[in-house]
Amino acid sequence: MGSGGQTSNQTRLDFLYLSIHFNITTPISLPSLSTREAVADALYRGVLGLDTNDLAMWKSAWLEHDSSLDLNGKIMQGDELIENLFKSIGPLETTHTISNIRVHVKEGEDTAGMTASAVAQHYRPGEGVNPDTKGFLTGGLYFIDLVKDKSDGLWKMRKWTLKLVWVEGDASIVGGRR
């Protein structure tokens, strides 16, 4: 505390960092979702898993043995996708903001398609709340094929095609070139 009962900027930043990384439990399965909401929830679970570094949430969004992610032509599958992508992005301080979701699904079917727009912010661990730090910001379009998993009733991503439209900042944060 500074004079007059004011907290320092660093104290406020430390508090924000702790609140972001506080262990908060979020259920994987949500009751009472419509079919369209349940399809979109697969994407929400995926990005929430990344943003909170929650491997179980991240895995719940993907078919276990038949999944792929195409990131501007770089294709990742299986363990590379599920484990390695999570290990590189999950520990970062990120927010993935999803909008313009369109879901194509017929009631009673077990396959669906979805498109969405996204803006994602990426910071190194411990640096996200520092206003002077460099980040990596991306804007992209998502094209996703999904399947309803009969084992748990959740919709899961089979193929996620991510087309980056623009990037800004330090790509080395996510393992890219500066």
C-alpha cells in the first residue's frame, strides 16, 4: 500500500494475475442446450480449455482418434493436435473471442458444420496484465466439421480449419517467427 491507502500498480497487477490463474472449476457438459447451442459448445469448450489451461476441457472438444486442425495449411492430427498444441498454447495467457457463429445441423443427425470468426490474444505466462508487454493478436475464420459422440452425448470437433486473416505483434510468443 502506498500513501493514502492506495495500492501500487504492481500490487494490482499481481492481484489480476492471481485471479486469472485461480483454479475455477467449470463443468464440461451443460444441461438444457438446444442442438445448435450444443454444437457451438464444442468450440467454446475448446477455446475455454486453452484460455484456462484446462486439458480435460480442451480434450472434451475433440474426437479422440479422428481429429485434425488445419492452420493455414499446416495440418496437425491426433496426439500432435490434442497434446502438443495444448502444451504450447495452454500455459500462455490467452483469450479467444468467438463471434458470427453459424451452425448447419439437422435435428436428429449426428454430424454438423460450423463457421465462426475469432480474435485471439496471446501473452507469455505472467505477462498478460502488464500494459507494457508485447503480445500476439490474431484474427481468423474458423470452418469446423463436428460429430456427436455417442459415448458421452457431446458434440466434438473432427476437423477445424483455421484461416488466419491477419496477425499483429510478436509471433514468437506462440512459437512463430518474429
